[in-house]
Amino acid sequence: MLATIAPVPEGEPRPTFSVMLPTYEPDHRLGRSLAAVLAQAPDPAAMQIAVVDDGSRQVDVRALVRSFDPAGRVEVHLNQRRAGLAGNWNRCLSLARGKLVHLLHQDDHVLPGFYDRIGHGFRAAPGIGMAFCRSRIVDGNDRLIKTASRQQWTAGVLGGWLPRIAERQRVQTPAAVVARSTYERLGGFRTDLCHALDWEMWVRIAAAAPVWYDPRVLAVYRRHRDNESHRLLKSGAVWPDLLQAIELNSSLLPAVNRERVRERSARWYAGSALRTVEKQLARGDLDAAGRTLDHLPEMLRLLPGGGDRSTPLRRVGRLQDRLRTARRRAA
């Protein structure tokens, strides 16, 4: 389930950063991602920049990249067949030659100063496994949805990070940079997860090494109806994936707080699922609401009995009634 990430061959040039952009059927938003990197990029000896495409058929990815980068600064690697989300992310890791690896999705981007500040973290604390900053979360039209919660007020190594990140996802992928040696030691992204693979990776790293955090907002994560996360949410595949990730993450915790963090994680994601059903019903997306509701009882079984479970179960019952009523009206 874990890909092996082999060390860079002896004698290969080793830039400080490898900025790897996994793509699939990219559009104009890739240009913004690349422009934000190129504006901060030192010479190729210090930063590798590469687009790794997962078998796009509708877009000439090489031509699209060259339209944004006529100087040819950006490498382009094309998969001959689909590797899937985890497979393409792991190919990015394998192709990365830098000491620090930044996975930047095709519709996200970084803000000025990102690489300087993240690089500072690795220089200040050489033993860290990864570093990340706060993110701005926007919609498909660049409207602000929210800013990620602050984990601490000053830049530095996070204290008590493992139980916090094991409870729920708190790190947007464009905000995170991981030492390549960390991937070599711990392995790549799990191929049996389709949605929570980044969250599971952050927990795995937190269990093995210190993590640096910068409270500045230096990365932008985009939520929109065309991305993979939205497709997985609509299909219902998110919820069993999260359940699997909760179990995987809790296994990495010390026994003393394993059950408590597991229950808090289940409670958080059950609440998220309930809020998702409300939104899906409001949009009239009845099939998606039904698929989300189908997975809620399994998630609630991770909670203790009695009052911990009774309130969300009543909400599930009310939502099921609303769904039945909406389906009758639609018929």
C-alpha cells in the first residue's frame, strides 16, 4: 500500500527545492500556479520545477506549459497511462531531485515569500520532517471562503502536534513542504486511499519527526466544483476513505490517548458529513445526500454510546425524513 521512494542516484545534481505539479486535464489555472512559482524561483541549480501529467487526453499539456513558460524553465513529464491520484503524486516524489519537495496542485498557488520562509524553517531546525504555513482557502472565482486556523502565534517547531493532526486535517497540501529524505524513510502516499492520503501522510510524518510551522498566510488552496475532492464528495467515496484514515492515524498514536483522539476525529467528521447532507439537500442533490447518509451510521459507531451518539443519530433520522420527502416531491 506504501510506495517506496528510492534515494536520488549518487552524483545527480541536488537543488534545494523540487516544486512538483501533478496535473490531469489542466486549464488556465495551471498558468497562475506556475507564474507564482517562477516569480520566486532561483536558478535551476537551486530549484527544480516540473509538471507531471497523469495521462491527459483532452489537453496538450506540453504545449499548455510552454504557453506559460516559453523559456522552457519547467520540466514536463507525461504518464503514458493513468496512475491515479496517489500514483501520480508518488511519481512526482520519484522524479524530484531536490532536498525539499513541494507538491503544488494545478489549481492552487503560493504567495510571495513562501519558499524563503519555508526554507528558513528547514535551516533553523535541520531535523524536521516537514514544514507548512497557513493557507487562504478560496472558491473557483477567487472569493475568500476562510483562512486556515492558526496553529501557533510564532514560527517554530510545533508542540503536541501529533494528536492535533491525527484528530483532523489541518494542513492544505500547497502549504506543505517535505524533506525528500522523509519520504525515502517513511514511504510515499498510500495507494489504498483516494481522498485522505495527504492527511494520513501528515500524521505519519508527525509520528516520526518534528514539524515546523509558519503562521504567515503564504499559500492559496482552491475549492471548486471541478476538482477531484468535489467529485469524491459527490460520489460518497470520501466517507469510507476518512473512516479508513481515522483507523490508520489512530494506530500511530501512543496508547494513552489513542481512543480519545479517535473518538474526537470521528465526531468531527460525522459533524462534517451531517453539514454536507444539509448542503446537498439544499442544492437538491438528492442522490449525493443519500450516499452521504448511508455512511454516517458507520462513522457514528466509533463514538461512545449514550449521549455521545444519540444527538447525531437524531439528526440523521431527521435528515433521512427530509430526504424521503424530497424524493417523493421529485417523483
